[in-house]
Amino acid sequence: MKDFILTVSIVIGVGGCWFAYTQNKTSKEHVAKMMKDLESLQTAEQSLMDLQERLEKAQEENRNVAVEKQNLERKMMDEINYAKEEACRLKELREGAECELSRRQYAEQELEQ
């Protein structure tokens, strides 16, 4: 009877050790997989941050270009308006000029404008 109980105890002990070994091996594999996933996640997070920085820079550059475009458009409109005013002034001078030579000079200046 003692031998039977000893044999059963040894079998249970060996079974317990085998179960503990397989659980340990499985948990190590699981931890290794988790570490790999965490590294992948860190890489993805860093890539996301880099992309966000590039996006912010591109948006800032886009805003700067838009402001510069508006400034150039305003400047061009001012120049166009000035040229129109000067052309009108020269036209009035030409129409009001009595001498043919001065009319011709005013007409040439008007054409240049």
C-alpha cells in the first residue's frame, strides 16, 4: 500500500513539475511576443510623432505662403491702380495740351503706362 501511495505521489509530483515547466515556457514565449509588440508600438508611435511634426511644418509653410500671396496680390493691385491713375492723368494732360508735340509726348508716356 505504501508503495502504491509513493508511486502515485511521485506521478503527481512529476506531473506538477511538467505542468509548471510548460506554463513557464508558455509565459516566457508570451512575454517575448509582448516585448516584440511593444517595440513595434514604440516604432509606430515615433513614426506618428515624426509625421505630425512634418504636418505641422507643412501647415505653417502653407499659411506663410498664403500670407505672402495676399501681400503680393495687394502690392500688385496697388501698382495696377497707380498705373491706371497715371495713365488717366497723362490722358487728361494729352487731351488738354495745345501743342502737337506735347500731345505726342503725353501719348507716348500714356502708352508706356
